[in-house]
Amino acid sequence: MELLDTKHPVDAHVGKRIRHRRWMIGMTQQQLAEQVGIKFQQIQKYETGANRVSASRMWDIAHAMDVSVSFFFEGLDGAASTAAMGDVLADREALELVRVYYAIPETQRRRLFDLARVLSDVA
């Protein structure tokens, strides 16, 4: 029986969420690997979905990137929300905006968020 290179959609999704979070906080694969205690090549395999992330490793990764484990599964519930999230995460400008947003100190970031809501007429 020949084994095909098939990635489970959940593994691919989790890998994308790891990569995007890492990128948003300005962390390299090497830095994440060092914090988790593995080689950066393993991070590459997780991010592509080639390797599954075990529960304990996911816990370590979440801790290193200051998110809850559930963060990696956000967007899996519905195809529409997953597609919308994928569109945003595929946009380099949107990712850069989120990255610099989180680099702003929390009190100033909250003010900026409030201003953006007012300017967008969503408030």
C-alpha cells in the first residue's frame, strides 16, 4: 500500500495559525523552537501541516506565543468564517497592521482601537 502525502485539514489550519501568530509577534522559527526546546525544522513542519502538533507541544507553543491553545483552532467551526479569516491572513498589509498594532503599549493600543471604531462608523 502506497502512502500519499496527505495533510489533515486541521493540522494545516493549526500550522497556519502558529505561523501567523509567530509572524505577528515578530518571532522567528528559531526563537520559537528555542523557547519550546526543539529544532527550528520541527517548527517548519508544524507550520506546513506536515507534522501534527501534540497536545503537550501545542501547550508549550501557546505559552511561548502568549495565546491560549484554543487560538490555534479559531476559524475551524464554519467554512465562511475560515474563508474570511484566510483572506485577511493572506493579506500582507493586514498582517503587518496587526503586528505593529500589538507592538503598541496596551493603553495606547486601546485608544487606537476606539479611534478606529469611530472612524469606521461601527461604534
